[in-house]
Amino acid sequence: MFNSRRKSNKKLMTGIFIGSAAGSILAFLFTPKTGKELRQNIAETFDTSMDTIKDTSGKIYNSALTATTGTVNRLQAAIQASINKYRQVGEEYRKTRKTPSENIAATKTTRKRTTSRKAAKPTV
């Protein structure tokens, strides 16, 4: 997404620069003015072109900044949600986990049940 914008912005800036240069050259070649007037006209054209370039680059910068800020905010929100979920799962685990002695007691109870089932079955 950003690559296509970057290429598009680069093409735009290149087009503005080339257009400004071409306009200045054509004005220089086809204007029946004195040298002083021509230099003044070229300077004004250059200033106008530079203002256009500054405005366009400012818009591109603001657009990139807005897109980047939005992405950073979404990433921060996703990271915070992940941290919260991790903590919630950890708390649930701590509440339901058994101590080692409870695990041993549960294992003994299971063995007793298994042993008593084997003894209770009649042999044929």
C-alpha cells in the first residue's frame, strides 16, 4: 500500500519539477522581453514552482504522518489487547491449578478407583 503511494508521490514530484523546468525554458525561449524582464519572469516562475513543490511535499508528509500514526495506534491497541488477554488467561490458570499435594491426592484416588473396578468384575 505504501509502496504504491510512494511511487505515485515520486512521479508527482518528478512531474512538477519537469513541468516547472520546461515552462521556464519555454518562457525564456519564446518571450520577447528584455533581459531584465526575462530574468525577473524566470525568478517568479521558479518561486511559484518552489511554492507548489513545498505545498505538495507538505501534503504528502501530512498524509504519510496520518497513515503512520493510525497504524501505530492500531498496533498499540492490538499489543495492549494481547497483554490483557495474556494476564486474564494467567489469572484463570492460577485459580484452577492444583498444588502438588492435590495432584498426588487426585492420582491416588484415581488408582484406588481403577483397582477397585478390576476387583469388582466377576471372573467367568
